[in-house]
Amino acid sequence: MATIQEVVESRLNRYHIELDAVELDVMIANAGLAAADIYTSAHDVTIKTAFVSIIPELLLMPDVSDEGYSRKWSRESIIAYYKILRSELGLDMPTETAQPTIKNASNFW
């Protein structure tokens, strides 16, 4: 049987996301779980909630390209997964804040 850490890593790897050991430990600890515990279906909602909390940060990570090395995120896939998780957990999608716009600034000059 897989540990909680292995399940979390496996789900992240599905989207080619690798968290360093500290970030992974913090994510699991913040969910109130222990990385070495054996995964059961009772942990599923807690793990999904942990993913919902970390995905917005992951979406802010930039793509990296340097000489022969390149790392890109499938943002569309991650956003789709985020929406599915929020739906399964009964959470509404956060609303985007409207950006202020300038319609006509000519009267200021």
C-alpha cells in the first residue's frame, strides 16, 4: 500500500510538478497528515483540500528555459484539475477581481 507522500507525489507527477521535500512536507503537515502514514480512502478529501490550497501558488510559478533545459507547466490542465477538485469538495470557484480601467483620461491633461 502507498504512503500519503507517495500518493501526493504521484498526483503531482501527473502534471509534471515536482515539489521539493520541504514544500511537500509542509503541504502534508498543513493538511494534518503524516507523510509516512499508509494512504486510505479516508484521507482522500483531506489530500484534495491540500491540493486546492497549493494549486494557486503552483500557477504563479514561471516557465523556465535556459540553454538546453526547459520546464513548462500545463496551466490549462492544472486549472481544469483545480476546478474538478473544488467541485468535488463543494467549493465555489473564487471570483476574479475586476481590474480598474481608464476609459477616457483626456480631460486630465
